[in-house]
Amino acid sequence: MREGARKISENRYRETFGRNYEDFVVGDVYEHRPGRTITDADNVWFTLLTMNTHPAHFDYEFAKKTEFGKPLVCSPLTVAMMVGMSVSDLSQKAVANLGWTDIRMTHPMFPGDTLYAESEVLEKRESGSRPEQGIVTVRTTGRNQHGDVVCTFNRTMLIWKRGCGNVDD
């Protein structure tokens, strides 16, 4: 049997995603791949979907007059993509996201930039009220194609323990 798959029957395997609570190790860093190039269309659609009307994200003439000289990727899009990139690894077996803290936008992203993300396990503990689950906190870091750190945040999740919940179906 290959890693990342579970044997269902003779000669049949089901792809698996995510980690159970027991699989998280404090100090480990998980790289989330593939990266994602953010297009102008992604950026404009996100501003429309979220009703973000700041012209620095979609008005090229306005953006030319800013210190950046071109449109910026909408910051929440960067955060959302970093979270999305990490789901199959970190939270595929989550019960819930408990929160995000310390979100920092440390370098601008522009349409055409490629985003890469990785997460370090900061802490884990058993849930005091849910014996079949545990709480895991990670620090996720996003970098552009040049290696510049563009965003960081801490994320806390409630994760099923092995053999519990409906995540192994």
C-alpha cells in the first residue's frame, strides 16, 4: 500500500488527505504544494465577490499613481489562498476552524506573482470537552516566487483523532 492511500479491498485503494490529531508534531513544517500564480482575473473577481471597492486592486490608472505603480492583489485573497493551499494537508480532517490570529501582510503581492505556503505546528493539545478531538495551532507563511515572505498568520483547528468522526469514509 502506498502512503496517502487506504486499502479498500483487493487491488483497490482510496486516496486519503489530511492528518489526524496524532499525526501533528510540534515543530514540524509542512510545505503545501502546488503553488498558485494569482492572475488579474482572480484579483478582480475576488474584489467583486467581497465588495472591496478600493481601486488599488482593479483600476490600473489609479494604481499607476500609487507607490507600487500597478494593482495590488487584495490582501484577503492572499490569506484565503494560503488557507486553501493548506486544507488537503492540515484541515481535511478538521471539525472546525477555531480562529486566525496575528495576520501580517509583510510584502505586496501583484497579479502575476506566484504564492507558495508552508505551515509549522506551534502547539497541540487534547480537547478538554471533546475526547475524540484535539486542538492544533499552526503558523502559516506565504512566500512569492522570489522567496519574499508576503503573509503570515496563526490558525487554530479542532481535529479528529484517528478512528473518530466521519473523515475516514
